[in-house]
Amino acid sequence: MRVATNGVIRPAARAAALLVVVLLLLVIVRLPWAGDLGVHAATIERLRHDLADPGNPLVDDDTPSPYYSPWMLLLGCLAKVTGLGTFVVLRVAAVAGLGLLVTGVWHFVRTLTERRTAPPLALLCLLLLWGPALFNWSGFLGLNSLALTVSYPSTFALGLSFHFWALLRKSLRGAGETAGWPAFLGLGLLWSVILLSHQFTGVVASFGALAMVLGARPWPARQTLVCLAAGLALGLAALTAWPYYSFFDLLGMGGLEEIHRSLYRHLLPHFGLALIGVAALALRWRRDRRDPLVLFFLLGAAMFAAGGLTGHYSWGRVLPAALIPAQLAAAVEVFEAGRAGVRRAFAAVLGAALLVGAWTQAGTLGYVVPRDALPAPVAARSKPPWPGYNWLTPQVGYGDVVMAKTFPSRQIPAYGPYTVAPGYPDFFLPDQETRLAAVHSYFAPDTSRAQRLEILRRYGVRWIVAYPGDGGLRPGDPALREAGRGPRGQVLYEVLVRPLGALTPE
């Protein structure tokens, strides 16, 4: 019966996984814009112009930034040396991140089972076993979410994490050339690169690593634990020595709770299909009370629950530490569950869940297929990506300061300009609240013309991007010149008054 079951699953899983990978490669060609793409593009722009001291990626200030990670530094070097455009470099990042993710899943799953069909099935579970309602967030591997974030550092860090867990399992077993001091020291450095590249994914990677150690069989020998401690120490040293920002200063930062509150809403619609994986974890726990996937899940679920109970909603970003082991367990248990009847039943339920997940995320096709060429039900599920601000570049130069509200401020720095206030929370920007207040005041209806002009001069604003009705100086004001128009009625104004630093006596 096992042969019959495998004979059905093997070709279906491999074909479906291949189609998904091809779809994601086609998405990379289009590189749909959403979410945080602007800040990552801006980071590459700053590094392209100054690798040693790039300054703040979003505003004209010389501050450190957690966006300057080892991965982004490498991409910045690529942009500087080759002269490739920023969005071309982001496509390179997307291909590399997707490659790391696919090979990392294969590498890690092969340490869990010898079944050759398990890795492609595991990839499908990671991408499709979510919920009947669409959910997108960086660091979360749903197909639609990954399509929008494949070029982000979070994808790179997740792909690296799967390789990290696989190499750690092999090293703990002392298998072949992977064991010994060099292996554990290398793992320590790899751990630090993951943490520096995407801090939330670094926490997930750390929980996974702890689970691999606690679930290792046989229990690691004393010499192995000493090597593990040395690798940990080297990783901590690398985190301390990173010159672009202080990693440990991030530990005491707040201000992210409200942004992440939505992670605790609509849990069943967003993640309900993963409960199949929780059932698979229960089967694994009955066989082995120290199963690493079970321990991984428990660590992630405990921290996620603690965040919800205490109001630390940013802890919700650890949720992949619960979802990933559940999704992987679902794939592996199709082959490892005890009786043939149980395996067949589990495979049928999992197959149905994957179909539901695929339909939920069918709108991903809209990123590579014209909307009018899609069947109407699929087209209804697809959302057009953000249009971007290419239309600014003929006039707005690198380093120019633009006054804009929050949403445009998340995209404009991708093309080289700065904004008055950052579009994202910036822990290392000391006057962040003052800048946010200045933008609010400029656009507020009760602000006087003199006050608006003073704000523009104070921050050296050269350009203003505004939608009709945003507020600010009226369109015919002599301090402004209309310089262009963009999508959805946006207007680009050139500011004709000089900044405070440029004022000279008459």
C-alpha cells in the first residue's frame, strides 16, 4: 500500500512544486511592488553611493540603521561594482533568496526523512498550508506573501535558516566532515548573519536551533557541547562587532506593538489549515517526546501566546516558529505515520487542504498574467501591485528632500531622494517624532502659510508630493511650481523657497 500511495503522491508533489517555483521565478521578472520594497531599495541606493558611511536610508541624517545588514551590504557592493540598477539588484536578491529557500527546505527535510518525495511536498505545505483567508507579511512563507517579499532580506534569512538547521543537525550527529570545531564555528557565524539580516527571522532561526539541540539523538557528547558553545560565542562576538548598527541596542526598543496587533486577529482564517500540521506533530510526539519539530513548535507557540497575553504584539513575528514545524510535520507524516490506512487518510486530508490553500492564493497569478487574461474568479482574487514613483525621477535628484505623507514616504526613497519623515519606525533616528510632527503640521488645515514655509526651509525641502485634498500650501502659491503629475491625481511641486541654511542677507 505504501508503494501505491507514493506512486500517486510523488509525481503530483514534484510537478506542483516545480510549477510553484516557476511561478515565483516569473514573479521575480515582474517584481511586484508592495510592503517594504521601498526601504530595501533605498538601502541599496545609499550603499551604492557610500559603502563606509551610508547614513540613514530614508531621511537626510547620519544615523545607523538595522537595514544595513551583511546581505544588503553584499547587494550594495554588487550595485556599486557593476552599475546595475537598484531594481535589477533586487531581482538578483530575489533569485538568490528563492534558491536558498528551495535548497534549504530540501536540505533540512532530508535530515528528517529519507523519503525523496518529502522535500517537494514540504515546499508545497510551507507555501499553501495557511488558511482560507489571504495573509501577507514578510517572514511568512505563504505563496502570495512570498511573491511580494521574495526580494526582501527576510526571504534570504529564512532560506539560510533552513540550511542552518540542517547543518546543525548533521553536526550534532557528528556526520562525516560536518562535525568538529570548524563546523560549529561556521554555524555560529551563520547564525549571526541571519540575525543581522532580519532580526525577527533570526529569533525563529534561534528557536529552531535550540529545538534541534534539545531534540538531538543521541544526546550530544560533552565535546560537541563545548564546540557548540564556542560557535555561540563566536556568533555573539560577530553581532557585537558589526559596524553598521548596534544589534543589542535593538533589544530594548519599543514602538512596534500597534503595527503587529493584527497578527493576533483572525487566526483561524489566516492560519487554520496549519492545524493539520499540529495533528501531525501530535503523532510525532507520541513516538518521540523530544522530537525536534515538536519542540520547535512549542517554543514558537509559547512566545506567540506570551506576546498576545502581555500586549507585546511584536512577539507575534515569531509565529513562523510554530507554523514552519507544523507545515513540515504535515509533509513528513504522509510517509512516516504508522499504519497504511492512517497514511492514506492523512494524505487525502492534506491534499484537500493544499487545494484550499492554492485557491486562496490563486490571485498570485495576477502578478505574471494580465488580469483580463485570467478566469474571472481568479482575477477577482488578484490585486494590482503599487505603481511606484518612477515618474519622479526625471526631475527629482538623488539626495533631494521630498515632503510627503506616510504612504508615499515608504516608496520615494527607493529612487534616491530622502523624505522629511521616515515611512517606517526608525529606532536610531533621535528626532523621528519631531519630523513626524512637522509633516503632520505641514499638511494640517489649521497651519499658517508662514509655519508651512518655515517647515520647508528647516528640512531643506526641494519637492512636495501630494494627493488632491492632502493639504499644505495651496496649488497656486508663489512658493510652489507644479512640476509633474502621477497616478491617482498625485502632483509633484517644486519648492521655490531656499532652505534656512542657504539664506543669505539681502
